[in-house]
Amino acid sequence: MVLTAVLYGLLASSGFFVGVLVGLITEPPRRLVAAVMAFGGGVLVSALTFDLIEEADAEGGTAYVITGFLAGALLYVLADIALERMAKASPKRGGGTPGR
């Protein structure tokens, strides 16, 4: 039983070690790294969402689930827009005025 858990843990974390080796041996383009991280983040959020929505629907009802999901999506989009505007104004990204 313990050996099975250890093997599953090693298998699940093997992608991390492969990524470390790739990063040490090569220097992948930043866009590729960003794309892989975005995909991984999206998969994680999707898995959590699908797991939680089923329970929320059983506990609170479909109307509350849909309302909460849409409110969360709207909040996410608004936060993304705000962060993008802040990034454009940042001196590190070529925006804004230097020295401020």
C-alpha cells in the first residue's frame, strides 16, 4: 500500500523533474515557458472548478452556481484588465515615466 502511494507520487511529480532537467540543459524561449505555465494553471483551475461546482450545485442550487461562476469570471476579467493596464504603465515594461 505504501509502495503504491510512493510510486504514484513519483509518477505525479516526474513532470517537475523533467522540467528542471530541461531548464538546466537548455534555455527554452520565454513564450514557451509562459505558454506551458498558463496551460498548467488553466488545467488546475478547471479541475478545481469542476470538482467544486458539483458540490455547490448539490448544496446551493443551480441558480447560485451560475451566478457565482459568472461573477467570478467577471471579477477575473476585470482584474486581468487592471493588471494589464498597470503593467503597461510600469517603467520596467517601457511604459510610464522613468524616475517616478
